[in-house]
Amino acid sequence: MKAFNEIDDFPLGKELTNHLCKISAEYQDGEGGCHGPDHVVRVHQTALYIGKLMGAQLDVLSAAALLHDIGRKIEMEKQGGICHAEKGAELVYDILRDLDFPNEKIDEVAHCIETHRYRNEKVPKTLEAKILFDADKLDSIGAIGIGRAFLFAGQVGAKLHNGDADILASRSYSTDDTAYREFKVKMSKVKDRMLTQMGRQLAWERHAFMEIFFDRLEKEIEGSAVSSDCD
């Protein structure tokens, strides 16, 4: 729960925010790596940053961000047999009702959570849902996204770099996988999926950094990244 102590913005008040952090941590027990409590904190911070600029309902956004991944552990236990976004939207009703959250706002929070993956017909319709979707996706790109990609590659026993492999033919979750493959196949496309103007601006900035980083990585792998100032 250490990561939740970093939250310093409380649209719901400090007491309720801390309580939702505790609930979120309980549902995410054991969910380290790329989807642990630190991910929730970053999504919360980014969502509120965008929400303030766009005039969103910050109480709805805060609750949705803190609880958006409460269904992920169940999804993992079912080996992907259920969608964590749909399960999270289902779970959040009892959680927020027990906290006397207004019913109409519970519906809005549930919609944000249900659509934060944006699969098939589950389209974010409200401003808050669109912001949560963007904030969640922004956490998968830029410097943070690069760090998460390498973290995940290490968890599955993948290589730092695999120049011999066909990137498009390589499989995710395999020893042929690399962070570079994740960038080419997935991370590089995130900028085109943003739903808000601010989300698009932030995504393009983060994308530009990834281009620089992976270009530099390729040069270093080839042994050609040598400064002209070096003797």
C-alpha cells in the first residue's frame, strides 16, 4: 500500500480517498509488476490533471480511477475468461453503496470502469469515462510505458533485444518477446486511440520520447551510438 500514500489530491476528501485506496489494494493483493497500486496512483494523478483542465466531475473521476482495476485479479484467476473492466463495474456498485455514494454517481463511476478498456460496444460516452480511458492508456507509453515494457519482458523471461526475430511474427509472453516488440506492435499505436484533446496532446509528447529512446537503443545495440566528442 506504500504507493497509495503518494496521493495528494482529494476531490472525495482525504478520508474517503484513503478508504477507497485500501479497498483497491485489497482487490489488487499480489498484483505487482505493471498493474500494481503504483499504476493506480499514476492513473489517478493523470486523470485528475486532465479532468481539471477539461472541467470534469472530479469526484466521479477520482473514484473511478482508484477502483478501475479491481476486477483484474479475478480476470487473471479466470485466465482471461472474464473482462476485468466489466467485473470491476459490477463490483463497484456494492462498494460505493456501502459508502453512501449517490446512486446516480455510482452509475457514472461504473460506466467509467466498464469502458476503460474500450472493447467492442463498450464505448466511453461521458467526459469522465473518456478521461479515464486516456489516463489508463497514457500509463502504457512514454518513459513509464518503456519502464513497464521492460519490467514485463523481464517477468516473462524475454530478451533485452532480439535482432534475429521477426517482430511481427514473435509472440507476446514468450522468450522471443522484447520491449521493442511491445513498442512496435502496441505502444506506438496508443497515440491514435486517445479520446480527448488533452489526452492526444500528452500521448503525442510521450510517443515522441519513445521514438527517441528506441532509436537510441537500436544504435547502442549496433554499437554505433558513439558521441563525436569521444576520443
